[in-house]
Amino acid sequence: MDAATILRDARRRSGLSLRVLARRAGTSHSTLAAYESGRVTPTVDTLDRIVRAAGFTIASGLTPGVAPEADRAEELLAVLELAEQFPARHADGDLPIFGAR
């Protein structure tokens, strides 16, 4: 989703006019209109400030993509090594049962 769509959606969902949201965010309504139309792209800080003024927050972060095969192989080996440290089943029932008191 681009900045223009985020701003437009935030303003519409908040029920605020361009002028009211611009005043709350400390910018002009013409600048906000330019952001919403996509003619101008706000900085990340400006985008965050306007969205917060509308009563929302932007959840951001990096989502890991698919790792190259070499990295996935190393990851799988690490998981398998870790799995070897845990018993697959209780042989004699002498191991504790998780969650039991």
C-alpha cells in the first residue's frame, strides 16, 4: 500500500475533513491533498505524524522472505540438531509430563 492510499484511508475512516486533519497534523490542507493524490510523497515521519493525527498507527516491520537454498539447508540442520536434544517419546514414563502438577 502506498502513502497516498494510507493517508486517504486513515482520513476517511476517522471521518475528518482535509482541513481538520491537516490542522491536527500541523500541515496545510493543500499539502495533505497533494499527499493523498500521490502528487507528492511524504517522508516516513510526516506520514506517521498525519496517520497518528487521524487516530491510527502504522504497523511496520520487515517480514522475512524465502531464504536462499543454502541458508535454508543450514537452518534445517540447526533445527534437526535442536530436535535431537528432546526425547521423541517417554520410554518408561519417568520423564515429566509438561503441564502436569
